[in-house]
Amino acid sequence: MSDKTLEEFEKGHKSFRTVNFKENEERFKVLAEKGQNPKALFIGCSDSRVMPAMITGSKPGDLFIIRNIGNLVAPYQPDSNFHATAAAIEYAVSVLKLTDVIVCGHSHCGAIASLYKDIEPTDENIHTLKWLELGEAPKKIAMMSVPATDKEALLRYTEKASVIFQIENLLTYPAVKKRVESGELFLHGWYYDIEEGLIEYYDDERYEFVPLGANKKGES
Ligand code: ZN
């Protein structure tokens, strides 16, 4: 880390200690003593422009967060490999017993864009390329639905379609499926538009993304 970056973080931490920590001191104390009891599992992209706590106005202890390249969820695969995302999903659902899971895609996602690039496999991108295979199905649907000449529309469509595919993958986890079927767990598909600072959610009755907080069907 460069001295300049470190200096910025040092300044930021000082400000956190004097302002944000002070404001939440009591809350942190309770969280430390009683443990966490988060409201939801948020599965978002590692992208530095997506800030789960900031865009949802969440406080410390509110969100259990998984971030990975492209907010992707690999299907349930009980084998001897190391599965970080799967382990965190299991922990959130089976141990913390959270009631809500949010998969949040976002605009201008580099992972989604790279699905449309011809990338030569090397020993420096082997895990990335394997991981991005989880975006192939939404890419196919997008290519059937949007003209390839409209590149930006194709990317936005793929980013949104991918969220729905990842929710389907979540349902391959026995713990998730069981709790969704018994009404103990709810899955949500979100999409965050970086320029607009707007979250949309997937309405599975209307088959479209609508702004979070907008009146639901049947409500006035
Ligand atoms: Zn992304």
C-alpha cells in the first residue's frame, strides 16, 4: 500500500473513531456482548462502487454481507473443494437463521461486461474465468432478447437477468429451499443503478424490476 493511500485510511479511521463510532458506541457494545442478529443476507458484487450499508441506510449489525465478483451464486455442490460463498450462505441461513436474502446486481458491472470479451485463459485468471461461467446462462437469455448492436442495453439486460439466475441457484441449497417452501425465508432480487443511486427490485408478478419503495401492485 502506498504511503498516500495509507495516510488517507489513517485519516478516515480517525474520523470514524471520533464521529461514527461515537454515534454508535452503545450499539457496538450490545453487538459485542450479545452477538449479531442481522436482518438480511446481502449478496453483492465486490465492485468498490456498490456499498451495501450506505445504499440501504443500514447500521452496524443489520446486514450479513457476501461480496464476490459479479454477485454470483454457484449451485449447491457438496464436494471437497473450498466454497466461500456457499459457506457464508449456509451460515446465514442455517446458523443465523436470517429471514431474507437479497441478491443485488448493479449497473456497469465489470464481471458481466467481461462475459462479452474474448479472454485468453492464463495462470493468472483461471479462478476468475471459472467463476464467470456462472454468468453464461443469463448472457444467453440476454443475447436472445436484445440486439447485439445495442451493447449498453445488452449489458444492462444481462446484469438484471443474472440476478434472477443467481436466485434460482440459491434454491439448489437444501437449507434455502426448505425454508423458502415453509415460508421462513424470502429471496429478493435487486439491481443498483450506480449513476442514479437507485435500487430496483424484481417483481415476480410483473416480471420486471421496479424502484424499491414504489407502490406494489394492488396498492395505491
Ligand atoms: Zn459488478
